[in-house]
Amino acid sequence: MRHAIVTGASSGIGEAIVTRLLAEGWQVTGLSRRGMDCGHPNFTSLRVDLSDSVTFSAALDTLPVPQAIVHAAGMMAAAPLGELDPAVSGRLWGVHIHAAEILFNHFAPHMVAGGRLVAIGSRTSRGAAGRSQYVATKAALVGMVRSWAAELAPRGITANVVAPGATQTPMLNAPGRETSPPKVPPMGKAHRPGRGGGDGELSAQRRGRAHHRAGAGAVRRGVAGVSDAVCLPGSGYTLPGQLFGLPFCLYLARV
């Protein structure tokens, strides 16, 4: 049975990815600070603080090499220039960058052809007023994963950053972003009248539609193994471009 490791598995996009992969027949290990019990026989929850590099690395030592890794753990913080807190910046870099580095560095040398590395980025990575600290980490994530993609492509392993826009998850309404609300309605809300969710929409809806409508968006190809987002006009969705023509967790399920 194919095995995937998902960080940030207890809520939001990470939880939606876990649910979808289990439905597609994967064995999933979910990493999160508070843990979770989804009641599925193929799911294992591992409680770990990704910002503690020592305990995080020790936890990874207990896991087998997976076929896919999704780094979905994240946090939000917003503050204008002049009110930036270095401690907050340190936490953001710890979760978004250092944890990704530890996670992928641990398993990538042992993965075989067909392996998949996915990190959840953000459409704001090119800049957003009031979110400079958050944006900096997401921009760094793109550069880091692009570099890994170039290294891993000869081995048949892909590395991608998936950059959704505002998604209806607990983090969207977190106190830390009070000064910087999303400028467009979140996915799964106003863009999809009559439909629930947002994180679930991102992970499970429109199976294959990105492939057929890719021409309506702008696809920018990077180095081997990297695909930027495709923005589907009028849909409110930002999906990975040319990743088997599927939303990101569905393309994982097809490897």
C-alpha cells in the first residue's frame, strides 16, 4: 500500500488532504501538534511540534520511507512595517521553511522514482501589504522547492509548491490576520454558491477540470518537476498547473 506523510494533518488543507488520500486507498501518517483520530484503519496520527527540530527529527526516524510527502503545516501572522516582531518571524520560518527542510531532507535521499514532494505555498508569495513576514517565508519556500526539483528530476522524483488563494480554513479567521483580511472571497464560499467547505473543495472538487481549462489560465513552467499555479478565471480556484491535470492531492493519488 502506498504511504504518504502529511504535516498539518489535524485541520484545514492538511486534514482535507488526509481525508482524500485515505479515500483513494493510501496509508497516511498525519503529523500535527495536537494529533487527531479520524477512525480510519489506514491512518496513523503522530503528535509532534514541527518547530522543535530535535523532537521532529526523532519522530521522522520512526517512520518508513513514503511514496509521497505533503508539507501542509502552516501559521499566519500579519503586521505592518514598524510593528514587526522578530519572534513571530522566527516562528513562521520555523514552521514553513526549517520544518520543510528537515522533513524533505530526511526522506528524499531514500525515495525511489515516482516519489512526490509537495509543499503548500501561498498566492501571496509575491507580496501582500501587512503580511511581509508570512510572504517572505512562502517566497523562500518556492525557491527552495524549485532547487530540490532540479536535483531530484534525474531520479524521477517531483517537487512542487501548490499555491492556493484564500481558502476557508481555521487559519483564514485566525486572530493573527485581523489587520490583513483576504481581498477575495475564500474558495468554497462565495465562489461556489450552495457548496460547503473550502479546504475540502480545494482537495477534492473539479477532478481533472484544470487539465481541460488550462488554456484559460497562465501556466509558467519552471525547472523540471516544478509547476506554478494555474488561475482559472472566474472559478476562484488556484490549482497546480499540469500536475496530471488534477488538484494536488488527487494527482498524488494517481501515482
